[in-house]
Amino acid sequence: KVIDFFAKNGIAAELTAKTSMELERQIMAWVGKRGGQISKNNAAKIIEYAGTELSLLKNEVEKLCAYSNGAEITLPMIDSLVTKNLHAKIFALSDSVLCRNSNQAFSQLNALFYQREDPIAIVNVLGSAFVDVYRVRVAGESGVQNRQLAEDFQYKNRAFVLDKAAKNSRTISTAALREGLTAILNTEAALKSTQCDAKLMVEKLLAQLLLIFK
């Protein structure tokens, strides 16, 4: 009824979020207008690092175009210049854990602590990353493709995380993923219900995950 009222008395419009493919094309168009070039994969990497908000993405593209000065925007440029949001940093941390790279994982965690990120927020986003991995695994075991999975769980412009999750978890068993999720849930519950050294608990969780996936 509300929509009908506005349509009758003015204009009713649905402003949906752009999909990952639409965002990639938008980035490529922005770069093209500045006389530069960027591959589809590198456009996706910018989205992975900076998020899906158009104003933030445009700022990152402007910065990269100014730096590249008409040359093609490369992955090293993106790694060096694009400002990574909290989700991107923690998803990178989850990648290191899945790859059993303990030195890199603890270095990334220490960087998050240095930037004064909330330990509960770190565990929340880490849990979200591992839920993506677990969904991809059980969906694959059930014969469900990532495209259908993205539609069922409304990933929309985050659909790219499913392909990455599938790649990073190939050598991890389903049982280990379940055990890892349990460890994350237990840590989150403890952080929210007890007086404790939050940083120490997150470090302990990271060590647990590395041992589980070893």
C-alpha cells in the first residue's frame, strides 16, 4: 500500500545493490574514462579489499588511476594502495589459517590489534568467513553449484567469496571445518559472557584453528 501511494502521488523506485559483476564493470568503466586499463580479476580484487560502497570504490579507483598515470592497474598496485576494510583484513586472516600459514596469520592478527580492532568483531567476521567456507563445502557435497548457493543465501555482490572459499578449503576436511566453527562459536560466547583477556582468547582461537586444520 505504501508503494502504491507513492507511485500514485510521486515516483516509486527500487534501488537495489549492484551485483559483483556490475561493480566490476563499473570499476573498469571508471578506469577507462581516466584513460587507463584494468582487468576484470583486478577490479574484483579492489571490491574484495574495499567493499561494495560505490563512493569508497570510486575513491580507490581515483587513487589508483593517479598513481598508474595511464598505465594498466596491476595487482601489486592494488595490494600496496587500496585501503582494506575490516572484513577484507579478517578474510585475509582466514585465508592464512586455511593455508596453515601460522607466521602470516599471527602477523595479520597483531596488525588488527595494533589498529585497535575490537576482538569480538574480529571473531564475528572470522566466523562469517568460515561459515562461507562450510556452506561451499556442504553445498558441493550435495551437488549444489556456487551460483545456486549465492542465490539461496542472498550473497548478491559478495558471490565472489564463495569461489575463493572453495579454492582455499580444498585440503580441509568437512569434519575439521565443523570443529573449527565450534571453536569460533565457543570463543565468541566466552568473549561475550565472561571477564577475560580478550586478545589472549583470540590468539588462543587462532592457535586452535591452525592445529585443527594442520
